[in-house]
Amino acid sequence: MLLHKSVVQDSRVRREAATLAEEGHDVVVLELAPVEQERLDGFRRVSVLPPARLRRLPFHLHRAMLAWTFARGVVRERPDVIHAHDAAMLVPGLLGARITGARLVYDTHELATGVPYRETFWAWFVDRIERLGLPRTAAVITVSDGIAARLVQRYSLPVTPVVLRNVCDLQLTGTGALRERSGVPAGTPLILHQGAPALGRGCDVLVRAMAHVPDAHLVFLGDADPPIRRQLDALVAETGLNDRVHFVASVPLAELLAHTAEADVGVTLLQDTCENHRLALPNKLFEYLAAGVPVVASALPELSGIVHARGVGATVDQDDPVAVAAGIAHVIAARAADAGLL
């Protein structure tokens, strides 16, 4: 498996690698990150992080160097199958497969051409790589039916990609510490946004919504990039919500569901800023459900389909703080009335 970051906090890749290992395969994850623990969940880990001096190369030379370091790692392993995770790993995957004769599996965790990339050139480049690479794969995997259908349409694929949703297999064990770490007392409604706050995820809308849910507290569980955190801190101060909005650092995956289960409502507010968001099913949705927490989600096609088909919460206009607040209040009330929600 080829991964452009560490596997430790990537629950999807860990699930896939562990499942294959349990079935008797020798699985190794080549990671673009330092590796301290060489075995995890039954699979091996190998760092292909280049030396620091090479990471200071100009962008395009740096990308070429990364493709080569991954390909070199593939050659050392001599695999039967190369499993490339996301568009960034498709070029190394193609190169490694060409050198070793291994079969290539492409696992796209998003609609890569539908993400608002910083440069128009990068979106064009991803399209070219997928157009070149997908016909050369033995299989394509993705996360939702909508993305699978879009890949078929875009690239005229003869076979629909396998849909492997980000369903959570973490175990709910032990006692969480979310309320303790955030200072939210028992009995007070706790609204949870799980995962790093980021642009396009409705975090600012969620903060503004809290002004209309006066008795509840909001917790962001995850490490935000400093610029995003500064923006949210300023917004919290501006809205006078310092006492009811809290930021808690990410926790190990083994402890995640115990923390999640202490929430009353889990929120996922992907905004309709790109085609990828319209077709996405994020990890946090399934983690909330695995912990028995009902959800408030964006009224986007894939999210709405899951929430309404399973009766696990409410969908809202993700750009309207008042609508988000009403959705949160509705779910809290329905859960209190034992209306069939989780």
C-alpha cells in the first residue's frame, strides 16, 4: 500500500490493511512519514520519507523525487499487488507496477478532480493521471456510490468501481474523557464536531449556530491548522461564545469512540463548495453512528441518503446557522423523547 502520510491516524487505510493481513496476506504500507512502530494491526510499515535536504527542492522536482522514492520502495518489496491510496499515489503506483509487473489497485478516498485545488493546473494534472492510470488498474475502489458513478461517467470505465464506505470498525471500550477535557458537565448537551476543523467543513457556520442553542456546548475534537484555529478563535470571541465552544486535541483511534459516545449530537457540515463534497461520505458520519450518537448533517445527496434511510438524525442547510441550530435542537429533543434516534 502507498500512502502520502502516516497510517496511524488514517482509519480507512488501517482497516483495509488489517483486513488483508487477517486474511493471510503479507501487507506492507509505504508511508511518507517517519515510522517508529514497524508493525501495526498485523501489517508492516516502511517509511519512504526522503532526506530533509531533498524535501527543500522546488515543488515539481520534489514531486518527482517522491514518486521515485515510492517506486524504489515498491521494487524492494517486489509485491504481487500495489494498492495506491488517493490521486497523489497513482503515479508512484503506475511506476512501481510497470517496473515490478505487480497488479495495481487504485483507492480514491474522494472525487479527486472535484476538490477545489489551489491551482487549476493541479486539477488538470489529476484528470490526466486518472485518465491515463484507471484503464491500467486491476480494480478501482472508492467511498460512495455517487463518486463511483461519476468516475464511470468521466472516464468511460467498463466496470463500476467497488464502493467501500468508511464504515467504522473501532470498538467502543472504556470510558471517554471528552467532557472532562472540555469542561462540559454531565447533563449539559454536548455538540461534537469530530476531525480537524478545516475550510469547507462548515465550522464557522456551526460556531454561529451555537448562539441559537443557548444551553448547549460545542466541542471541536481534532487538531486544526494554526490559521484555521486563529480564525475560529476570533469568531468565538466575536460571538461571545468563549464559555461554550471548546477545542480538544485529537486522541488515538483506540480511544476515539469512547470520547465520541459522550456527545449528544455529532455534526458533519460539508459545504457545497465542490463536487467532491456533494458526493462525499466522511469518516466522522460513521464514527458518530458507531458510538451511538445521532447526527446533524449537510443536506447533500450522499449524506442525506444515509441519514434519512437509516433514521439517524437530521439534514440541514449547511450554510444557514439558524437552520443548523434548529436541526441540533430537533435531534436533542427527539433523542430525549426516545423517538427512535440512536
